Amino acid sequence: MTLVRRATPEDAGELLRLRQVMIDSMPGANSDADWQSASLATVTGRLADPSSGFAAFVVDHPERSGSLAALVVGTVEYRIGRAGNPHGRVGYVFSVATDPDTRRRGYARACMEALVDWLREQGVGQIDLTASPDAVPLYASLGFVRQPDPLMRLRF
């Protein structure tokens, strides 16, 4: 059985390391990891506040003490309600990552299941995520369905 647990502030550095693993796996990714030191205090603070609407679920690395094998991170966001989600609570999943030497062991699935359970407990009406082609089978097996993507972005 896979031991999934909610991440603690002490896991912040490892969360950022695995996030970079995920970023590095994307086409055209910026592999400059200098952002991690600037992000550490923010992530630590969010992990320390269980009421922040931010949660990470992790599996400890079976061979490296103090390291993580996998993680899934999500947030609860508020949007004005609508039919099917009158309270406007939406879960968003991001930073699904597995250490390269622990892949294909079911760790990401176990973390996703824990996060989905947590988001349900938070009363979300839907859960959104962006899927890489490699991850689509996992998400589909959990019931996620591809949506038409009208996403646009403005960066500052």
C-alpha cells in the first residue's frame, strides 16, 4: 500500500524540486531554477496554513530519506456560481510530478486520489487541470473529461 500524506511546511523545498522536474519535462520549458529560492517562503507559508485552500499530497521517496517520490498540488478557488456549481467553489490541480527514478509505481495516482478526496471535502463543484499527453490516461481513468480550451493568458 502506498503511503500518501498531506505535505507539511518541511516539504516545501522538495515540492519545489519536484515542480522543477515537472517543468523540465514540458516542451520549451525554462530550466532556470533560480525561482525556487524566491518561492520557498511563500510555499512554506501556504503549507503551514490548512485553511488557505492550498494542499499538496505526497509520497516519501522509498530509497532517499528526506526526499519525495511524488506530489500533487491543488487549490480551491472561488468563482461566481452557476448551474451545476451554485457555490462557485472550483478545485484546480497543478504540479503533478514523480521523481524520475520512482515512476510507474502508482504514486501519482495515489496522490491524485487523495487530492480529489480533499477537494470533495472542501465542497468544490468541479475540478480542473491541464493535462500533458502522457498524463491523459491517468486523469481519464479518474473520470476527468477533456474540455474545449478557450484559455487565454496575459503575463506581466
